[in-house]
Amino acid sequence: MPTVEVAERVAAPPEVVWAMLVEMEQFPTFMESLEAVEVLERGPDYTVTRWTARLKGSRFVWTERDDFDRERGRIEFHQVSGDLRVFEGYWQITPEGPDATRVLLATTFEFGVPMLAALLNPIARVALRDNARAMLAAIAARAGSSPAGSGVSCKDE
């Protein structure tokens, strides 16, 4: 399955970045590609959220479970229903000093149509990579910093 990983250094303390990431329902207010993120269920260390996004002109809708591990600085998510057969990944924050945080967004996906995978996967990887870059740039801007050196890698697993 294709995996896209995008990392960004954000000039903000880890607590500030974490607070933004766990309030996913706010993402559409500052991320262009997201039309809506609705919290369907919230527990002490998880949410179930419904997402509506536009990627390269196509609309995608899915519901995911988000598991929060504050101690590890990690939010793992996996689709429970939606347009793709598999959509999962994680956000990872790593402190880089008192006022800087490295944010990594890793996403794995599968369309579920093996005959079209060779055609669709490269296009989808580019769209997801570009979208992930935009999401991280929006987080950096909202935290009051400008993006400071994205590191992007795409790989197949």
C-alpha cells in the first residue's frame, strides 16, 4: 500500500501544536482542502470524526477513529467507513527545543481496485503529499510561524 510522509518544523511549543491537532473540528477554518470535520463521538483519549475533503477536484468523505497518546505525542487514525478501502496513519509531534516542534503526518491508503492501482496510486500519492504539505503549512501559520523546511518522502510498502 502506498504511504505518504510529510514533516514540518513548526516554531511553536509542543503543547501548542498538540492542542491544535486534537481539535480537528477546527481544521476547516484554516485548511483550504477541508470542507468539514465533524466530531461524532469523543472519549478521554479518542474521537470518531467525519471528514469531507477536496483533493485535486475530487470530493472524499470518510469517518475515522482518532486515538490520542499525549505521552508519546502521537495521534493514530484509521478509517472506519468511507471512500477508500484503507485510509490510516498518524500525526507525530517531537519537541525540538522549548519553542519548536517537528510535526510528521504519515498516511497509508488503498483504493481497493487492484486493476486500477498502478494508474491511481501515483496520482493519489501526489495529491495526498500536496495536501499534507498544505495542512502542515496551515498548522505552522496558525501557530505563528512560517514553514521552515519541509521534508517530504513518498514510499510504497
